[in-house]
Amino acid sequence: MTFEEARALFPVLERIAYLNAGTFGPLARPVADALAAGLERDLYEGRSGRPYFEATMELRDELRGALADLVGAERDQVALTSSTTDACGIVLRGLELAPGDEIVTTTDEHFGLLGPLGASPADVVVAAPDPDAILAAVTPRTRLIATSQVLWTTGATLPLAELRAATGVPVLADGAQSVGAVPATVDGLDFLTVSGQKWLCGPDSTGALVIADPERLRLVSPSFLAQRRHEPDGAYEPTPGARRFEPGWWSQGALRALLAALELRPTWWHERAAAAAERCRALLGTLVELVVPETPSTLVAFRVEDDPVAVVARLHEADVHVREIPGRGLVRVSCGWWTSDEDLERLAATLH
């Protein structure tokens, strides 16, 4: 598939310089078609009967396999969730943390991770988003390091597998801004969350949790999918592997749509996205104050003299979609494998 053919999959790109996959990725026509076909099937054939249930369960298993392949995991290590926040909550509840335990995180985390951290009984230790600072924050009471592989604020990449190896402390990696944006794997990590609707360009309310060793995590809030069989008193035989942690049902349309999104990704996706981010930095370097991390990603953040909210609104009126980072004075650009030089030139011209 050529770059032009890849761009043609996304009707929104015909008009809009879509530079906000860090919030929601653009929808490709095959993804939308899969969603529509699923609803059409449910509308006319219903959502019941053993064949329907078995077909849905087969699709779930196929999707677990596709997500496992994406991040270098085994199928039995993948649980389907509705978001990365959902996945973070499953981990934080399942670790059975107690008062006096510590979790190390950073100053640059999204509330999707911070919310579950704050709800835990453990003490949350906040460090600068720097490997040395994170290492220095670890104590004998640290039970978990919980931070992003790619920071949603600046796009900096953190070496979480190296931190796990150096400390021996389990790591929960928030993959919202990494999986699908940069090569991201579960190798060396204990938990990795996946967002379906961001860089993977899948439908809303889709995601996953990858668990290196599902047997080490307690299941606190079992859904119907958690059990193979159960007794009248609620005792049950758990579903094998990470599947037991799945919190709820997905429609066949949503399952097929995320599968379609994964299947349409070209082999050159990362090279193109990284080149687009580098091109973006080059174009904006003389126009704004760039934030350039030591280990950049496909997110490009910059400061402007005007109100960032107003700048984002002005860009939106010009059909250039980016976002601001609240409380940071930053505007953030997401460069994907579908991003063209023209998209970036439109961004620069509107900022000029």
C-alpha cells in the first residue's frame, strides 16, 4: 500500500489536517464500514442465539491474538477493556495494595492513570518524568512504578523496561500514547494498557490490558466473562489467562472494526510517523517555542505567546485539528502514518 492509498482510506483527510490522534485517531472507511455492518446485522437478525454468542466469542479471541501480535505478547496475556483507564483500575485493584505501600508515578500523567492511583490505599510518590528521578523515588516500600511509555504532555519516551530491570519493582505502563504511535512492546513490563481509539484508529470505548503473569493479579470485580462455571453462592471457576479480567461485552461491530483498524496499518507505519514528527519540528522550530524531549516520539508539543485554547480554536477554524494541554501552556500535535507534508505546512502557515 502506497502512502497515497493509505491516505485515501480516511475520508476526513480530504478536508482536515487531522493532527490529534493522541485524543482520537481518524476513522478509516473499512473501520466505519465494519461498525455499520455490525449494527445492520444486529438490526435485522437480532443479538441472541448460540451462533451469535459463539461468533462473538470467536471474534474476541481473534482480536486478542491481533493485539498480542502488536505488542509482542501471548494471546492469553491480553484482556479486552473499554479504555486505558479501565485497564489501570483493574491493575490497581488487583494488586491488593495497603496503606503504607508506595506507588511511584510522574508529574506528567493523565488523570486516566492518576484517578486509579489516587483511589488506591497506597501512598502515591510523584517524581519528575526523568529516569534518574524515578529511580531515586523508589524505596523498599515501593510496590509499583506506574507511568506512561510516552508522556501525553511533551511526547517524551520513558525507558520503563530498563527501570523495571534496575529496581525489580513491577511496572504498569500506560500505553495510551505509545501503542500504535511508536514500536511498543510488553517485553520487560508487568502491565501494559492499550487504547483502541487513539493511534490504532479504532472505534470508541475499545482497549486492552496486557498482563505478563495473569496469575499474580487478583480479580476484584468479576464480570460474567470471568468464569467458566459458577455455583449458586457465587463461587466460580475462573476463565483461564487474562480473559478473566475483561469487564464487559463488545458488539460484533466494535470487534470487527478494531480488527479492521489493525489490519489496514501499513508495514511502514512507524517510519512514516517518525518522519512526519521530525518534519513537524523542523517547520515549527522558527515559529514557536518547541518542547524537544531527549527521546521524542510522534507527539510534538510547543508553547505560544497567545492563549493555547484560543490558538487551538483558531487552528480548528482553519480545519487544522490539534489540542492544548490544560494547565501547561502547551499545544500538542499528533503525527501519524497518515500525516502528509501538506497537513504540516497548513499547520505552520496558520500559526505564522
